[in-house]
Amino acid sequence: MKSLVTAASLAIAAMASPVLAESHMSQDALEKAVKARQATMQLYAFNLGVLGSMAKGATEYNADAASAAAGNLVKLSGQNQMAYWPKGSAAGEIEGSKALPAIWEDMDGIVKASMAMSEAAVAMEAAAGTDLASLQAAMGGLGGACGGCHKSFRQSD
């Protein structure tokens, strides 16, 4: 499974340059792209919240719910999100965006961040339905993947 995720990430990376370089989109198209990526990030946050709440003991561990949330993260991290990140949609270029210009300047960094997220999601999927201790052990890698991308590529609140 891990090699499948790596292959998918590399395929996404190969497609990234043309889409990320696109700079002649209408304002409406840019706004729709930002809304799509924000919706995707909300889905990440929702599913991470389910897992994090269990990991912290705020909600009771439920193997089925944990597995479902982890599976959703695998699906989200495996989808081609390049159309959500058109050039011209960085913070300061379009209202509501927190994307830093580094996204369009550091393709290698974006590819690495995407692969880290995919790999962490796969690891969580393998652990989440096993038991609480396994879920808790996988949270560090998942949180690190999210935080690493946000630190480099997202404007602070």
C-alpha cells in the first residue's frame, strides 16, 4: 500500500507544474479554487479532530469511527488537488487565502509535504482501528505532516 501511495504522489507531482503555473484564470475561477481547497482542509480538520479527540481521551475510542476517519484522510491525501492551487491565489492576492507564495516557488517542498501527508495517513489507517495505543502512536506522524506543511506553506493566524 505504501508503494501505491508513493507512486500516486509522484504522479500528482508530475502533473503539478502545469496547473500551479497557470496564471490567467478569472477572479471567479480563482475564488472557486480557494473555496475548494478550504473545503478540503475542513474535511482534513474534521477527520483529524475525530482521531485527535480519541487520542486525547476526550471521546471514547471507537475502532470503526477511527478507521473511517483515517480512511477519509487517505482518500483526501490521495486525490489530485492541483486545481485547488492556481497561481494568483496566494494570501494577499485573493481574499480569504492563507497560502504562502512559497507554494508556487518550492515544488520539491510541496511534493515532499504531499508525500509525507499521504504516508502518515496510510500509517494512521493501519493503526486507527487496531487499538487506542496504536492510534495514539500514529498521531505524531500525522500531526507532524500537517504541521510541517502549514509551517512552510500557510500564513499564520
